[in-house]
Amino acid sequence: NIPLKTLYNGVSVPQLGLGVYKVPPEDVYQTVSSALKAGYRHIDTASYYENENGVGKAIKDSGIPREKLFITTKVWNDDHGYDRTLQAFEKSMEKLNMDYVDLYLIHWPIPEIFPETWKALEKLYKDGRVKAIGVSNFLDHHLQTLLTDAKIKPVVNQIELHPKLIQKQTVEFCRENDIAVESWSPLGRARYLDDVILEKLAKKYDKTVAQIMIRWHIQHDFIVIPKSTKAKRQAENMAVFDFELSPEDMKQIDGMDEGFRIGSHPDEIMNK
Ligand code: A2P
């Protein structure tokens, strides 16, 4: 019952998935297993998270056919460049114990070299190793640079998005170019759960603050990947398709924007 969103290349993605950033390797098996049991079919990991192994194992053991799942992973900052990216991809596949992923992303726009990295993603796409390719943490100017010599356009840009950071300019650029927007840390990493505006809305709709926030992403047509290690919260975060925020309430949440980033600024990311 999670709606599918069709990307510009025809691939469909469940609009809500489970993020596993900061889920320790020893916990990720349990986390992903319980999410799959709850009905999640979209899991977002990255080589940087060092938990691809457990993600892959939980998926195998779930018995859910691979084609019913949507799996994303990402190439890390020190693996940029054409050859290194192809190698990093094979490593991720080994850890995940899969022969393809649904979506492969450049994790951060490392200056100068990301167009080379993109060429490797284009090759993986043409070779059928991935169903779709995209980017993460790209600002509109990074996308502009990428699009000047890309043969294939990214299908998504996964960026930090929550009520305190709505990234209007980048989101508009993506919309104009038919690049889907995906929200990471959609709950603002649980920092705004006691926000007065959100609490008022939670009461009004008889939902939790987390559900109000996730619904706000859904109504903005973002793909959203809240993270929780707890079965109860995983279920709570999925239960957002039986109500609708009014246009006025959507605007009220938009108005919380402070341009505040929890994560790094994409222009300040270094090749660590
Ligand atoms: P936990 O994993 O212990 O459930 P984000 O997705 O924005 O990065 O936020 C993740 C954080 O929000 C985690 O600390 C997670 O904690 C917490 N969290 C996730 N879902 C909920 C929820 N429904 N209610 C309260 N906290 C939540």
C-alpha cells in the first residue's frame, strides 16, 4: 500500500523507503528484517554506512523475491573516478550479495572529478548492472555542471530535506529537469519532534509529529526514507497514506524553513 513513483526512465520506486544511515552493522540485519516484515520494499544504504552486508543478508533471508524490492546504494567520496567507481560498485555488489541494484548514486559531489564518476555510472546503467542512476547532495550548480556533458540524466537527487531545510532552489531545478527529489534525514534526525507548529498539526490530524513530517514530504512529491531501528516506529512511519494535510498546513510547515543543515554543506565536502 505504499504508492509507487515512476522515474523519468520508466523505473518505479516505492515513494517511502527505509534509510539505514548510522545503523550499526550488528543491528542492521534486525532493522531491515523488521522493516520488510512491516511492508517496506525500498531500502536505502551506502558503502559508507558499512552495513551493506547485513542489508543483503536480511533481504536474502526474508524470502521476498528480489524483483519486488528496490535497493539503493552509493559510491563514497574516496572511490570517485571512472575505474575506482567501477571497482567500488563490484565491492558493494559482493557485500549486498546481489547482481544488480535498483539505484546507484554518487554520494557527494567531489569537485572536478564527479563528471568522471558519472561516466562510470552511465556504463553500469548501459551494461544493465543498475536499473537507474542518480546523485546525492548535489546543489543546482553541481547538477548544471553534470548535465553539460552527461549522456544520461540522473533520475534522482537525494538531498537533506526536512521542515528546517527546504532547499527551494535545488528542488526547483530538479523539478524543471524531471529529476525526482529524495529526502534524507526527513525527520530532521528527530530534532524537531517537539516543535510547536508540528505538535499542533499532529493533534489536529490525530497523527504523530513524525507522521506529519513524512506526509509533508509525500505531498511535496519527494521520495522519503525515514530511518528507524524500531519495529513500532517503522510501522508508524509507514502509516501516512490515510490522511492529507491541507494546502494551508503544507504552507505552514514550509514556513519553518531556516536553511539549517544537519549534515555537511555540499560545497564544503572534502575528499576525506
Ligand atoms: P530510532 O532509530 O531509535 O527509532 P531521520 O530519518 O530524519 O535521519 O531520523 C532518524 C531519527 O529519528 C532516529 O534517531 C530515529 O530513532 C528517530 N525516529 C524515527 N522514527 C521516529 C518516530 N516515528 N518517532 C520518534 N523518533 C523517530
